[in-house]
Amino acid sequence: MAVKAAGAAKKPGQLTIVIKLGTSSIVDEKTHEPLLPILTLIVDTAVKLRKNGHRVVIVSSGAIGVGLRRMDIDKRPKHLAQLQASALAAIGQCRLVSLWDSLFAHLSQPVAQILMTRNDIADRTRYINAQNTFNQLMEMGVIPIVNENDTLAVSEIKFGDNDTLSAITAAMVHADMLFLMTDVDCLYDKNPRTHPDARPIEIVSDISTLEADVSTAGSSLGTGGMSTKIVAARLGTLAGVTTIITRSSNPGNILGIVRHMIRTSTANTPSSESDEQRPAGSLLSKTACLNVTDASTTEDAPPPLHTRFLPSNDPIQDRYFWLLHTPNPRGTLFIDVGCYRALLNKAGLLPVGVVDVQGHFGQQDVVRLAVVEGSPPPGPDGRRSEGTTQEVGRAVVNYSASEIKRIMGHQSVEIHRAFAASRKVDAYQVVGSRKRTTDDAMASTATTLKGQPLEKPLLDALLRRRMFYTPSFEIYNGVGGLYDYGPPGCALQTNIVDLWRKHFVLEEDMLEVDCTVLTPHEVLKTSGHVDKFADWMCKDPKNGDILRADHFVEAVLEARLNGNKEARGQKVEDKDDAKKKKKKAKSEAVALDDAVVTEYEEVLARIDNYDGPQLGELIKKYQLKNPDTGEIPSEPVQFNLMFQTSIGPSSNLRGYLRPETAQGQFLNFAKLLAFNQSQMPFASASIGKSYRNEISPRAGLLRVREFLMAEIEHFVDPQGGKKHSRFHEVEHVELVLLDRETQLSGKTETRRMTVGQAVKTRLVDNETLGYFLARIHLFLQKIGVDLSKMRFRQHMQNEMAHYACDCWDAELFTTSGWVECVGCADRSAYDLSVHAKKTGAPLVVRERLDEPLTIEDWQVDIEKKKFGPQFKKDAKAVEDALLATTQEQREKMASQLAKAGSVTLEVPGVADGKVDIKGDSVKIEFRKRVENTREYTPNVIEPSFGIGRILYALVEHNFWTRASDGGDEARGVLSFPPIVAPTKVLLVPLSSNAQFKPAVKELSQKLRRLGVSSRVDDSSASIGKRYSRNDELGTPLGVTVDFQTLQDGTVTLRDRDSTTQVRAAEKEILAAIQSLVDGTKDWATISSELPKFEGQEVEVAAR
């Protein structure tokens, strides 16, 4: 399993402080006796820092010195052999730790010993484990005491000195301060012992310009000196740690310096200032500046003498620090100058830029990067001559040395001929450059669940091979945008829908309906779909191809931007597989002006906000040509997306396949309201197929012509601000939001905000809309969506559907970029109003008032006996138009009737559209009336889920590859949560022995009775291979029946992701499976409750 660093969240005012003590600070140089007065003060200082709320780590030298005293050796030999040093370290370490523990015990402060070598943290997983251990100890209030494990260390795996160890430790724990305690007060520009005029150096902002005396060699017992402390300071500041050199004989200096830094940092940082606005010289976090509890911080005393190295304004990220300073490289990649320039511009390291390889390394090993001036070839011995190379960085490679030798110098597109799938070499850091790849932001390419580059061809092959889905009518060459789901895809979809029904319909007590797909023309004409449910398309004049206008503009501009990157030697990621490249806009390596690049990027950020004429203007302005023909397409025209049909044999009744499930819910509103006993608010829900005649269906399940939707129509009273009674339950849920204003400015930066804050600031319009955004977030989290690849984007005005007044999309990041998977729209009263107006049906709510309401307004009285004969057959139309007038119109009409005795009213469809109404047939008066009921048209909040898109994004988010034992082949794994996995349990007999069949059959029946889906794999393949192919199906659990099962009734239970197993009685295993599928327990709990089984994945061939 991948190990992630535990969050080292700090409390307000809390600092992490690392104190490094050299041997001369711990033992007397001559007698080797512990310097108890200094150690006691160090302990007292550390405890005071802890009591002030800070986290403390001590890096301690002195083991060999204490060992010399314990063995009664007068002085350290000048040439101490490695074995002697290791032995003395082992002897002294025991005494030293005992000494620290005794001193801290007097003050009731727990401590912990951590011994490390460079090799212990050379592996990234072990590094993170060490990091997590530090964080856990400090969270428990423990002070870790660190020392290099001199007993086991050899020269190849030593840190070299404890100064370097302290800097690496400080970076690992994300320290705020690193104190390097020495036998001098600070750095001087000259040796103060020989130059009385030597001046102290108090602040160092750039170590490269430092001119100081570093001749101090350290004590006779230690291995460091002032030069090693300068190296440590360089490492610390690079990681963002303020590094301080001060005198060890006065440990109280630490408290004084900390107080001074907090005080000065507070003075430099106004309380209203944000983190981003803080001056570069501000060294402490804002929370630390504002929460000082030590009363002595108010003193205005100068700090003790010390040298302070200011941290970098652009500190290196933890992963890159580990990469540069922790592992021992396994080899070297020699790259050309052009490749080096590309790395400086944040591009990846591609094989074309590699000119030579040295060393024997495998995939995921760390190697050196060396730039070669002029790229001379290696000599006859395979080595390069002196002075031709310069090391510029480190990299983690996705190829072995032998593989890189096969592909170096080749273009990326040629790699596919050498390997089944491309695995690019990623350069993580270049020394001397502050530019690096940004893994802390959303990358331009998708990654797997484990952070690996997601190879879409590999995933597509898995989905086809395991029949998650397949093109419809494939043996007839298929039809674009139509797909069939196979058994696992169908089961996955069913489980998602079932969970959706539980999460929304059952939880919210919704009224579920199933309405017809065929919809008459008149219904969709009234709803606006006939006129407005359209996309803009344009036509190529040469070959007649139909292009969706916004997609065409987007593709061509992206191709030009990619061509600009290629011209500048930057990495360009290819999102589509090779078979589809011919249909994409081709990128030519042409450099663009920076202003043009910015303009293109701003257009792409607003692409959804352009209408047809505006898209036409962009095509003309930028001379956008179809890459297949070189022609500029025609002006965009609208294309209605609905499938038209005729209903009945006469073909007189036009109809459509519904584009959404919503209209059936609206037309049944009155009946649903009555079913709900006229109680408001309430919600209806519908799950069913919808159809859209996409212009250019692409990207597999992401843009299809027939798809499953799950839609909710929540009817709410508009009076009172659309409050929701359960909003308080979700107001703490944090969402990632991309608002309309940010997009209009041409940017795509998101912000994190709780739903409560979003509604309070009116970023989200009302509580009901905010409530459903939070519920959507929780649903997607529950089914297994990667939350780091999810955001809510607000629709821009031109982009919103014709019926919406506000809308947010839940978008999921995939290999096709950000994809809209759920829409949540405030449809106001649009649908009910237009259908009621068209049909006259009362799609309203009438509620009895607790107290009668007296209203004064203009009222119309019609004298039927005179009104009817005057207008005859048009009387009903004129009466409806008259009663539909507003209060303002009635006031004007009453005035006209009083003055002229008649009034003119517009009535469409009658005469010439205007009629004259005489005063003797109509009376309009302003008077009081008493209302006992209130009538209103509800507003509607509509969450709409595209199940197919959610399903595909879920597949990508849960896909990763696991290296096969003893081979290069990567085995695909789909880590679906058990609650949605197509099959929950794989039943595997150890072999095809007939004795196992009754036990397997009985287990299968018991699982079915529990409602748990299972699948038996009794093929002749080995158990490992059977597990592997079911890992590809996403099956989370595996039960193995073996010979021990026949003896004592126990079986093994395997976890898909960790491949660990437990063994227990059948009853216990079934109970564990039930709790895992229900989500009441996770694997960590199960594996702690049941005995572990260590014989997993044994390759036993079946007979």
C-alpha cells in the first residue's frame, strides 16, 4: 500500500524547533565526562519550549565520546578504525540515551530515541514512515532525540556529520527553526581569536555571498566544524527553515532568540495582513505571531548574540528535498543542453534529450542528471573525459538503465514501437534553478490512484478486455456515441444507482417516478427545448465534415499552444491514444509571442461563455483552419440536439426522445403534490435513459448519444429565501469552488470554502442550492471519487441552460480534462409557469393562511351579458388577456376608462392583435379583499447526474498499476470501494481438486443469502494469476479454500489493495465480509481482529 505523510497540522502559535548539539556540548573534550550543567540547561530550555506549546526535536552527538569514557580511554585515537568507532558508538549510545532520559524524567517530560542512517530514509516509503513517526511523537507531547546510527553505518550510508543529519531532520519535520549549537556565539567576518576587530555576522540572507571565517574545525571528539554548519544552514534554508548558530554553553540563548523572533515578526506583520501579503523577511507563521503566551515576549531587550540564516522565499518541496539530499543515486543520465533548458522551463525529461547512461539501475530508482556541453560521444572505455559534464540535478526514472539505452535519442512517438506503452522519465528537480514541476497543483495530465502517470491506452485495453463496456453494433462497424455495458460495467452502474437511491431518494424521502421516454413536440416546444436545446456547429467547405464550433476553436488553439511549447523545448502531453491522433488538430512547432499565448489562454478559459456569432468571430480573427483540410469552416449555425420521431401510424403527431427526465416530473407536479398531502417542500426523483444527438461524440462514455440520468426536482417555496431545514447538517462540508467572476477574468484558480461560508457570502445563492451541492459532494465521496480531482464550477451567464437562474457543475478531472458529471441548477419557477400558461393547468400550491390577509389592489369585474356579445368567439381569449394584466397596467386602464370610456388591450391572435373594451362591459376598481389562502408557483432546485460520466471518472480515479513479481509487466488494479464494486468476493479453490467443490459451493450460497455478490474462479491458472485478473475487475475481497479448510473449516480472506490476508473460521470470515461490504469496518480493523495469514499469492498450479 502507498504510504502517505501524516498531516503535521500545527496549533495556533505552535513552532517546530530542532536543536542540534555537537559532541563538545555534551562531553568534556579531555575527560569525556558528560557536561551535566550544560545538558541540564538544554533539558530545561526544551521543556520550557514544550510548555509554551512548541514542538521540539533534539539531534544529539556524543555517543563515541561517552563510549570512550565508559571504556576508560583517555582520548579518541587519530585514526579510529570503522569497527572500533561502531563499537564505541554502541557502548556510548546506551549510556547517552539513559542520561537524556534521566534528565528529562526529573521534569516529567517523555522522550524517544530515533537512530537513523541515510539508507534508512533513502526509500521514499521509509522516509515518509520516519516523517509520520516524528509527527506522531510530537503530537503525543514527546521530544524525539535523534542520532546517526554509527553502530550500523558505513561510509556509503552515513550522513557524514550530525549537522547534515539535523538539517535533513528539520526539513523532514517541516521545522520553523534549526539551532546549531557551537562553541562560539556566532559567525564572524574574521577569526575573533586572532583579530580583535572581527565583526559578528548577525543576518545571512544569501549563503552564496557569505564571507565569514569558518576555520574552526570542531572538537577532537566530533566530526564537524563551522564549515559543516554552513552546509547544514544551506540545506535548512533551502527547505524553508530559519537556521541559527549560537553558543552551546548558554542554552538559554534559544529562548531569548525565539522570543525575539516572535516579537519582531509580530511587529512586521499587521493582524489584517494575509499570508500572501506578509513581507519576505517575516520568518514565522501568522498564527505563531498572534498567539504568544510567554509574558516575557513584551520585553524590548536585544536578543542574545547569534547568526541567523534567513529561509528561502521559495522553499523546496519536501519530495524534492528528499530526492536531492537523501538517496544515493544508482547511476547517471547524461543529457544535452537543449534538454537541460527544457527542464528549466518545467518540461519533463524525455528520451530524445538523453545522450548516455552510466550505472545499473531499475525503474523508480534515483539517478544523477548531468548536462553535457556539446554532447561529445563517450570514449572507447565508455566513460566521458574530464570537464565535459556538470551534475545539475536528480531524477526518479520510470525506465531501467537497459531500457533507456534502447530508447535514448528517440522521439516520444517512437517509443511505442519499442514498448507496449510509453513510460516517460520524469525529472523532479534541477539544481541551480528555482523552477520545478508542480505536483502540489493539479497537473495537466491525469494520474492513477497511486499518483502514477495514467496511461489511457492501458486502461482502455483493460476495460475492453474485461468487458466493462463495448461499442454497440461493433461487428457492423458500430455507431459513434453508442455503447453497451458488459457484466462488470452493468453491475458497477447498478451499484452506483442503488447507492444514489439510498443516498437521495430514501434519505430525503423523495417521490420516485418513472416517466415515458417519448415526448410530444408541444411539451418540449413549451419548455423551450425545441428552440434552445442546441449546440453551434460549422461545416468544412471542402469535405463537408460537421464540427462542433466550441470544440473546434478549443482544439485548434490548444494545438497552437502545444506547438509553441514544442518550439521552446517544453514537454507536451498527449491526451489521446495514437488511433485518434489523426482526428486531432495537429500542432506545428511554432513559437508564439507571450501576449498571443496569454490571449489564447484567456479565450480557452472562457470558451463556454461564447455564443455562435462570437465563436464565428474567433474563427475569423485567429484564422482557425480544419487540420484535415486546411480550410476555414463556415459560420456557426444552431443544431438541435434532440432525436425527432413520429408517434403513431399517421405520422401526424411529432415527438422526440426526451433529452432529460425532468419534464415528466414537472407535468405530474399537481398529482405529486396531492400524493404528498399538499405538504411543501418536497422532491421528486427519476432514473432513466435520455437521448441527445451529439454533433461529434467522443471520449468514450463521456460524450454519448444515449445515457442514463438520475435527476431530482426539489420544489420549494420562493418566499423566505429558499431555506432548507437540514442545511445545518452540511454547512461544515468544504467544497472546491471555481466561481463565475474568476472564469470571466480568464483564470481557473479555485478556492476552498465551506458550504455555510459560500451561502453566507452569496457566492452560492441560497441554502437549498448549497444543501444539494454538499449532498452531491458527499455522494461522490462515498462511491470512491478522488476528492483532489473534483471541483464545483459555476456556469457563466451565456453558458447556463435557458431555464436556469444559477447553476453549478460538479466536475471531475480525467484524461480528457475537467468533465461535467453533475449539474445543480436553480430553475426558479420557469418550467411550472410555462406549462401552466400553455395548458391552463393549475401547477401551483395553495396553502391555507393561519390568519386571513387583507389586500388592497386593482380588481377587474366583467359584465358577462355585455362582454360576451361584444367579442363573441374571442371573448375567452380577451377575458384571459384582461385577467392576466399586472397591477400597474390595471391602474392605467382604470384611468383611461374613466376619461375615455374605453380602453385598448393587446390580445395576440385576435383581429389585428388589439381590441377596444368598452366601459359598460368592464369595471376596474381599487378596493380591499380578504384572502384566506395563499397561491404561489414553487421554485425548483435540480441536481442532475450523468451516471455514465460518473462511472467512467470513477474508473479512472480508482485505477492504478502494480508491478508483477519478477517481471516488467504492470498489472492493472481497480480499487473500487466495496459498496460499489461490481463483484464483492472472489471464491478461489486452491486447485481444481474435486474435494474443494462442496466447500466453494456452500460458501457461494451463504454469500448470496447475505446479499453479497461473489464469483468463483476455479480455472487452471495459478492463484496469483486468478487474483490478478479479478483485481482488474475491481473485486475487493478474495476467499481461498484449501486443504486446511477441509480439516478445520477455516478459510483465508484477501484484501485486493494490500494483498494481505487473514485466516479464520468460515463464520468469522462471512461476518467480516458483511461488515466490509456494508462499510461498517475497513480492512485495517479486520486485519487487527483476525489472525494474519502469511502465505498469500502462492503460485500453486492446479492439476
